[in-house]
Amino acid sequence: MGRMQSLGRLLALVIAGLIGIAFALAVVLALTRIYLQHRNAAALAIRTPQGIDEERYDRIEAPRKAFALLPGTGHLAVWTAPDAFLRRLRTMLADS
């Protein structure tokens, strides 16, 4: 019976170790995804100067339109600054 208990404890330790490794891997992957999203947003912001967006906006013909800049967010503002994005969107919708 002692040998079975030892095997049971060993199995429990192995399972706990595997769960720990899986958790650590999940955390690393989540942090990597956040880092890459931030880095990609910064890269997109660098590639498209602000004036180009404003020029494109000026050429749009529509009954109603609005242009908003969220400094430091780049093209992925909805992910990099969701609170600021939603505040501005709600303000724009309320004004229309």
C-alpha cells in the first residue's frame, strides 16, 4: 500500500507541475499578444502621418461625418485605448 501512495503522490506532483507549466505558458502568450498589439499599433501610427488621414477625410463627401484623433493610439485605438475610444464614439453619436 505504501508503494501505491508514493506513486499517487508522484502522479499528483507531475500533474501539478504540468498545470503550473500550462499556466505559465498561458501568461507568457497573453503578455506577448499584448506587447505585439501595442508594438503594431505604434508601427502603424508611425507609418501614417496625421496629415494624410485629415486629407483623406476632407475628400469624403457625406451628409454627416466626423473626424477624431486619439493621441498615441494609432490605427488600433479600439484595442489600445478602448475607454478613450468609447468616450469619443459616444460623444460623436450623442452630437449627431
